[in-house]
Amino acid sequence: MTSNAALKQEPAPIRACTVCRDVQNFDLLIEDMETELGEGWGDLSFDDAQVFLAQPDARDLEFIAVAMDEDDEEEVGTIVDLIKAAVAREIKVLVIAEEVSPMVLHQLLKLGAQEFVPYPLPEGALHDAIERLRAPQAPAADPANVAQIKPTGDCEGVVLPVQGLAGGVGSTTFAVNLAWELANIDPDGEPRVCLIDFDMQLGAVSTYLDLPRREAVFELLSDTEAMDSESFMHALLTYNDRLHVLTAPAEMIPMDLITPEDVERLLEVARCNFDYVVIDMPSTVVQWTETVLNAAHVYFAMMELDMRSAQNALRLIRALKAEELPFEKLRYLLNRAPKFTDLTGKSRVKRLAESLDISIEVQLPDGGKQITQANDQGTPLAETAKKNPLRKEIAKLAASAHELNRATVTAV
């Protein structure tokens, strides 16, 4: 006879908990939690979660997923206390938010929530967030990469934003290599160059230069009112002791987490301490794009010879004209331009410029596989593919910009 006790199965250990007002309001979250954890998860209300976290059983939790919507903003104090309690017990926190204001998200992330996922959950988003939570913590930044340069406060830096008019047009590659060429343009003068990655979510500058992402960046963006030159310089990393870089934050954060006032303060501090400030902009136009455009000396718009770039360029021009913004600052760059022998391609470029009523001032050649290889290795083209045609054109553009800037300074 088989004992009834032998037939009983031990319940699956609880590895995670959702915490919300009513989990039925987040049905997609239920499905994804079951997919990721099976029966190894539970659900708690905000009040019950506070009690549970104080019990010994809570030590086995990997993380809690705090789900909230706009109706929960009135109870943000309770959620703040919950996150503080979880962080104090070294339990990781994932925030799942639907129509929650950026300021509330900012507060929760600043208190120690490691991940943010919007609701409704994009496919695979919860899985990816859990994988990041489980991943080993990134090592601390190499002290050799931390910016050692001292603030001067006596510069009037030239601001050069770069924005792609479509995904994959090469704007980050251009921004990284333009900044590196400017940093090495004059061995005697050694211009001080700062490269800023303003793509808060998908920024790849750190990848292209093999630099770590640091929490100091998020801390800087979280409180720009308290920022001074010292704290700004502390958040920077250096590449080969020449180029100074403000990477994107370590975690994906909302694009509207920073305001136009925050961006204005950042640019002002950067301009006061560097001769050139190159900015890798997100392809999305956000509320502070106008701030960058107004501060820019030249605003590079990167495009390709295709319909999506043409349509997006037209949309951007119309938007800037409608808001009476200085669209004349835009300088259009055509990446992967037709070769000299491609007569048909040349005529297409001409028709594109005429149809948009713009001047395509720079045509950059296709650099081929060397571009991807350099980006994957985390090195500028000048370091690994010095004779690459794309690198040569970017170097020419950097030299031209530097000469123009020197001529302007001399004239003044």
C-alpha cells in the first residue's frame, strides 16, 4: 500500500512575487509570470507585501514585480516604502507601469528599482528584464577609464548633435568617429572633446568604444539642479585618454525622464569645459530636441538613399517649420552614398535633394564590413581601419569643422 504522504508533492518554492492593487488588472503579467516561473511565484497586495518582506521566507525571493497604473500614484508613498524594504533585504525590484508619470518612475528607479517594463508588456520584455536581474553585476569601471581631466569652465564649446532620420543609417557610428577625429585633429592643441549619448534607451556609444555603463550617469541625470562641473566630469569616462564620454544610463529609462531644463544645464556645463560637444541623439523627436537644436552650431541629420529617410526628413522639416524652429541649422549627410561610377545613383541623389528642397552637403561612402567589425570590437575606425573610405571622409569633415571653428575664433 502506498502511503498518502508519499503521494504529496512539495509545493514549488516561491522565487518571486507580483505586488499590486489587483493582479487581475494585469492579466498579461499573470501569463508571463506563469511562463517564466511556473508555480514558483505568488501575488501580494501592497500592504501584505510589507508584512511578508519582514518574514524569514522572504529571504528566498529573487525579485518582486511591482505593478502599478495611474490610479496607484496616490499611494506612491506605500510603494516607495515597499521598494526601500526590498532593497534593504537585497531583493531585486522590477517595476511594471501603465500610464505612470515619468516623475514617479524616476523616483522609484532612483530608490533602487533595477528594471522598468511598460504595460501592456511587449513580447519577451518580462523575460529579458528577469534575465538582466539574474545576470551578475557588471564590474566597477576601470579607474583608468574614469575621467581624470579637471574642469576648466573657460571654454565655449561647439555643439554638434547627430540624429539619424531612420533606424540603422549609421548616426552613432558617425558621431563616435567624428568625436574621435576631433579629439585627435591637432596634436599640439589637443582640443577637449566630449561625446554625449542622449539615446537613453538604445544608446550604443559605450558599445562602440568598449566602455562600461555607470550608475553615476543615472545619478547625474536624476538631479541636474545639484550638478556642477565637478560632478559632471566625475560621470564621464575616457577613451585612450583623449575622448571624454557621457554614456547612456546602465538601464533603459523613459526618454522623458529628463526635461528641457535638465538638457540645457548639461549642455551648458559641457560647453564650459570642452571645445567640442558631439551628441548622439535618439532617432525619436522628444520634448528636449528643441533645446539641443537651439544650442547646436550645426545639427547633422543622417539619412540614406531610400524612401523612409526621405519621408522622415520631410516630416522633420515640416515639424520644425511649424514650430518656427531654426531648421536652417540642419546639415544633411547621406550615408552609404552611391559610388562615383554609379551614374544612376548620382541622379537619384539629385532628385532626392530637389524633392525635399534641401542640400545634401556630405556624401559618405559605404565602409563595408570593417565598420561593423570596428563597432563590435569597440574601437574607432582610425584605430583599426585607418584607410577605410568612410573613415577618410569623416576625418575630412572633422578637419573642415576644426578649421572653420579656428577661423571664427581668430576673427573674433
